[in-house]
Amino acid sequence: MNPGYKLNNRYEIIRSLGEGGMANVYLAHDLILDRDVSVKLLRLDLRDDPHTKRRFQREALAATQLSDPHIVGVYDVGEEHGLQYLVMEYVKGTDLKEYISAHFPIPFHQVIEIMEQILSAVEEAHQHGIIHRDLKPQNVLIDDQKRVKITDFGIAVAASENSLTQTNTVMGSVHYLSPEQARGSIATPQSDVYSLGIILYELLTGKVPFEGETAVSIALKHFRDEIPSVRQFNEDIPQALENVVLKATAKRPDERYQSAKEMADDLSTALSPSRKGETKFVPSTVDQGETKVINPDDLNKAVEKQGDTDSIDDSQPKKKHRKWPWIITLLIIIVACIVVWLIVPTRVVVPNTSGLTQTQAEKKIKKADLKVGSVKKETSESVKAGHVVSSNPQAQHKIKEHSKVNLVVSTGRQKITLKNYVGKDYATVAESLRNKGLTVKKVSVYSDDVDTGNIIKQSIRSGKKVNAHKTTITMNVSTGKKKITLPDFTNKSEKEVQKYADDNQLQLTTTQAQSDSVAEGNVISQSPSAGTKVTHGDSISVTVAEAKQNTTTVQISVPFDGSNNQTQNRVQIYIQDASHNLTQEYQDVMISQDTTINVPFTLNGDSTGAYKVIRDGKTIMSATNIQG
């Protein structure tokens, strides 16, 4: 189905979200309610398959009966051009399988939070008589806020449904399959509890308990083998938490939790200090042999035949018994036992080598009349370097004498290569590193150049390989530009204000004005006002009081020089006051007789003025200390 297609003229397809064995799932937009939804569309090649259609309808029916915040809601069911579809709530995130892969190891408290949400949804389904039968991390969705929702009720059944429709049919995903489902028996709520125990196991260890080359071999392990200890994988896991796994995955359904709620209640206190020192849960040993059912007709025939034989024996005379047939029979049995002893190899128990050094493990294997096979090296979060993580076959399995036992030996905890995190968002980086096991510390510093929340400096250089669980990295994180609270500059000198601006990297602008109350050179007003917060590079301005001005007029009498028959003299006057200095010409006039010139002086405060008079290029008079 192509993007842009409008299903039922309401749901506009945006893109594909995934393909399954029964249906394809698309992200779509509900044009009427203006929201994103996911659309599950029955595959074209299966639209005429009655079994698949029933399963598809069963999912719709099961999901519409349930209303729980941790179950993906079904909004609409329909059919277009012969294709059935479901319109469901869209969960923006990933499935739990991918989440475990990306975030392992997951803190224990978060594991419990995830499981409690799953258990809540399963309990809701069981309360409505619905058994999921296919609980696995791939059917658990988790969004960015770690909210969990269960989906895919495609093989769910009502607890009251005719058991004959289930018998001899193995339903569900084999890695999470209960022993009774593996035998093709009826699924019960305890079957879902078993699957929940396997999911909890995977959350704690990052892997499923049983692997195999075929689905049958894995199913047999669920049916026959004990669940491996999660504490052997990680000794930090509390015994109370392991007990939840062991009880949920007991082989006998009656030894498991009788409801999802009971499991949730037990799980909620698994990290409580009051349960420290709890003894390990040990389920009873179960004979997994199948019950042999005898056909009543066959039984009746056997009885009738025996009766006929008895009648014949009674009618004939008794013969003398001979001993030699019994001797021959005994000899045959003895010979058969010898042949079996010679032909059938002796089977021995694989010893437990977990936690031993490689040398110790090899000695123990050879002592058990077995051979050491391949030795694979891999990292381990819980087993020391050089010690055995696991063996294949596993401990306690019976195998032929002189068979090979393969070992997995720890190289220690995985080392990770640190990257250059400078300029990256601290919250994102810290979460990623903590999920890998590192300890991350934060130091907040001001920065004019780096945005708030981004990393300025890291204590360990990029490219270095470190042991995550033994490493602490410190990040200097920007809190943005330093906030400065402006003081009150009133009556401060201009020099003081300039020093404050320089020390705090502020731009200062100064203007002057007359003031009757503020001394000359001191601040009259400021902008922004006192108490305002500013940062480096911001501008501030102050108005500084200038000195009071006095005005006086000086009469300068300039004599006329008529020598050499001159009829005119050029007179140049220079003054010094608040607005002029003696290098600037104030007045230039021509005179033909003695002349008096009035010159005004503007003087600041107690300052004095001065003047000089030049006549035809020669200074003829000057004066200083002119006061207002």
C-alpha cells in the first residue's frame, strides 16, 4: 500500500511500519479525528484463508473487549476491497526486544517498572477471560517515556473456548513457550505467567534462557531443562528477584503464580531490604513422561482373548513343565544385556564449570571422562576474566562418555571506546553512558560560547577504551552566560562604573547632563536599572553630572597702529573657556581705529579662562586667570 492512499476515505497511509506473517502494519493519519494511528492490513495472499481471517477477527474481538492503559487500543475494524483491517493506537517508540538490545544492562528498578506495566495489562486480559498465548518482547511496545503497551492478540483465546481447538497444536513463539504449550496442551493463564517469567529473565540477562538449532530443540528444553540461574549471570541480582523468575517459570503450572497480579505483588517487593537473605525457590521435580491412554475397544478385545485362552487351557490335560526353555530364555537375556553393555555407550553427567578458571574447568571435564572441545572467548559483565561463563552442553546434562564439552571463557567486562562528547547534549550523553555502566558526574560552568546544557569539556579523552563499570567520567556542562545583577551606580564616579563594566565584559556608554544634586563626574542615572540581570557582552549606559557653567564678558581694547601709512589692522582673537581653546581662532576683524571688543567666556565651576590678541601677525596682548 503506497503512501498517500486513503483507506476507506479516512485513513491516509504515511509509511510502512513493518511486515508480519499475517498482516502488514502502516503508519496512517486519521483525517477525521486528526491523529496518527497504526493500520494493520491483512496480507493480500491470505485474504481467502479462513484460518487467517479467523485469527485476524479474533485479535480484533480480543482487543476491543479490553480497556487498559498498557494495552494498545483498537479504534476501528473494517474491510475494503475484500481486505480486512484494524485501526489501532499508534505508539511512537520501539518494541521491548530492541529496547533491551539498545539499553542493556537495565537497572533493576527499571526492569520492575517495565514488568509491572506488562503484568497490569495481562491481568486485565485474564480478568476478561482472555489468554494472550504469545507474550514476548516483540509484542511489547515501549515509548520514549518508558510507557509500556502490549499488542498482537492474534492468537489469544478465551479461557472458556473449546479445548479441542487447541490440543496438539503448538501456538506461540518458541523461546517464550510454556512446557504445556510445547506439548500441545491447553493454554491457561499460567501459560502466560511462564512467558512473563521468560521476559523477566531476558530483561535481567539480555538473552533468552534456551537456544537451539531448531524450534523443536528449544521447545524440548522448555519442557525438560531447568531455567539457568540469573544470579550466575549477574551475582548482583537479589535472590528475591531471581525467585520471581524461578516461580514464574516452574514446569508445573500449579507451582507458578496463579495470576499476573500475584506475580506483580511479589515483584514489587523484590528489591526490598526486608527480603535480603531469602532462600532460593526450588520447584518440585516433575516426571515429564506422557500419560499413555489405552483404547477401551483394545482393552475389551484383550480381555476376550485372554478368556478364550483360559477355556482352552482348562479343557486340555496339563503337561509336565520342562526347565530347559527357561534356561534358554535366561541365557538370551544375559547375552542381550552384554551386547547392550558393549554397544550402548556409557552416559555421564556434564559437570558444573561455571565460575571456574579455564584450567580448573578442563581438569573437571577430563575427570568426568569427557573431552574439552572448543574454547570461545567473550566479554562478561559478571564473570571475571579467565573464568568460565558457560558450557555446551550445559551442566547436569547426560551425554556420551568421552564426548566434547565446549567452553565459553570470560575476557572480562566489555571495554567501550569513548567518543568526543564536547558540544553534545549532556542529558542524552549521560543516559547513554550510564546505560553502558559508566559513572557520569556533572560540573556546571558558565560559558559565553556554548549553549545551555551542552558539554564544554570531558575528563577522559575521546578514543580511549575503558572498562565501563570501573570508570567515572566528569563532564563540564554549560549553564549559559553568567547572569550579572546590576548594582545601583547613582553617585558613583564615572571611573568606578567603567571599571565595573570592564571587569564584567559589559559595553558602557556615557552621556553628560547638568545636575543640582549630583557632584560633577558622578552618575545621575543608569539604564538598565539597578537589579536587572545582564550577561557578558550586553550594553549599559549612564548619565554623568557635568560641572556648572559660569558666563562672564571681558572687554578687550585693541589700539590702532597707523605707522607706515596703514589705514587698517587685522586683529585675531584666541580664547580658552569651556568651549574653546587657544589653538582655535575665536574672532578675526579689521580695524581702522582703536577698538573695544566684547568677548564672552563660559567657564566650568572653578576653572579659569584666557585670551590673546594678534595684530597684523604679532601678539600685542594676552591674559590668563579670567574668572567667572
